[in-house]
Amino acid sequence: QLVESGGGLVQLGGSLRLSCAASGFTFSSYAMSWVRQAPGKELERVASISSNNRSASYADPVKGRFTISGDNAKNTLYLQMNSLKPEDTAVYYCAADLGGDPNYWGQGTQVTVS
């Protein structure tokens, strides 16, 4: 199970930190991602960390502004989002996979940038 939190309404240029609490599986064994869906648009993977060394990768639109991290001791994934823009408005989901399609999805948390 994945449960996201931390979304909300923020002004242009503001910051938010999303959290995703994992349970029921071995968190450290899974690659973890943040995926967002803006109204009327397809799902977009914005950031991921690998299962082995937790190396991070980012989509171009968020590079330099977002930071993904994972705490294996707390079974929690984070997304620090800075310099937020209106185009970052979306529902943000966390997802866990073993190298293919996600095995687990969270319920999503809304981020709105005004």
C-alpha cells in the first residue's frame, strides 16, 4: 500500500514536500517514482529512484526544481518541489515497481499552483 500526503494549494514560486508512506512490501527492493497527471493530460513520470543505490532521475520539466529521495528506515518516499509553476498543477501519485509497470500505486494527492 502507498499513501501520499503533503499536497495543497501554493503560490507561484512556492515549495511543497510530498510524502509517500509504503507498507506491505519491501520498500528498499523497489524502484520508486512520482508520477503526475494534469487535467486533460496523460500520466507523466517526473522523478524516480532506483532500487539498488537509490540513484535519481528526473523529467526535463522538473530538473533543478524537484528532488526525490527515499528513506528505507521509514519506508517513505519524498518529493521536494521548489520554484513551483502553474504547469506543475496536477494529481501526484507515487508508484513502486520491480523494473516494469508499477506494482503498486498510491491514491494521489492534489497539487495546485496559483
